[in-house]
Amino acid sequence: KNYIQPMLADMISLVSTQPTTIEFSRNLATSLMDNIEVRPIQDNLELNQMFYQRWLVLRAPLNMDRGTEQDSYEDSAFHLVAICNKQIVGSARLRELSTELASIAYVAVLPEFQNQGIGTKLIKKLIETAKEKNLTHLRLRSRISALNFYQKLGFSPEGEVFDYLGIPHILMHLDIPASVKSGGDFPQNT
């Protein structure tokens, strides 16, 4: 008797009813994004958890000590976090420099959550916050590896590439037009 043929048929039937890897990944990403909450820091405990998450993403890979993920402007800055299952998976900061200008800094998403739209949600929320504060210009210092990410959100590079912490960076800016509305589309600079 041939036992292999029926087993093979059962396996093919089972596999053909299962979602493909791509479908599974899409469904997982959609499910994940539905569970992501982007909001301001709520208390000091969460602020310290955010600093740790920021260090894990931005400084630990450079073998830098804890504390190097902070600067003297933390108390006066606006901090956003992306939360998934009660864990901080992303964070970013907005700091007003004048009545018209603010800087975005310390944008950090845990590696296993990158390329899923979390960074985009954080930046869009910071742009929306800047708009609500009547700011008209944003600037940031981008790693060259993130240049396209920021350009897709409307930021334009300026000046020359420079070294920061041993990593090539470039300054970028965004002029916030009066037509940008909360939750709306963001301009693409050309």
C-alpha cells in the first residue's frame, strides 16, 4: 500500500488553505499597527522607561553608557511614545527653539518594530503638535540611513554630510504650511 500519497495530499490541502508568508506578514503588521498607541509621556516612570528604550536603540549599539541618551533639554521638551502591549516600542522628542522653530530629536523605534509605520506615526504626530503650537519650521539631524524616511515625510536636506557619534548625518528641515491640518496629508518637498 502507498501511504505516502494520501499523506502528501493531506499536506498539500493543509498548506493551500493556510495564508502565505506575505499574507501572514501583512496580517501581523496590520494587527500590530492596530495595537500601537502614539501619545505623550504620562509620568516620570514612563519617562524613565522611554529613556531606556531610547538608549537601547540609539546608544547601546554604539557601546555608549546609559545617560548618553539624554541631554539638558529633556525637561522643557515634548516627548511622544509608541506603545504596544504596554511596552514602549518607539519614541521621539519635539523641542521649541523659538516662536516659529522647533527641533525633532531622538527618534527611536525598537529594531523588531521598525519598517512598520511606527516612526511615521511618531513624526506625523510631532508635525501635528508643532502645527497646534503655531510653529512654522522644523529641523532635525538625520542619520544618512534615515534620509529617505524623512524625505517621504516632507523634510529636505540642507548643508553637507557630517559625522556625529561616528555616524554620517545631515541636517534637514520642514516648512509647515498653513494648509496642513491635524491628521491630514503632509507635503512632499521636491
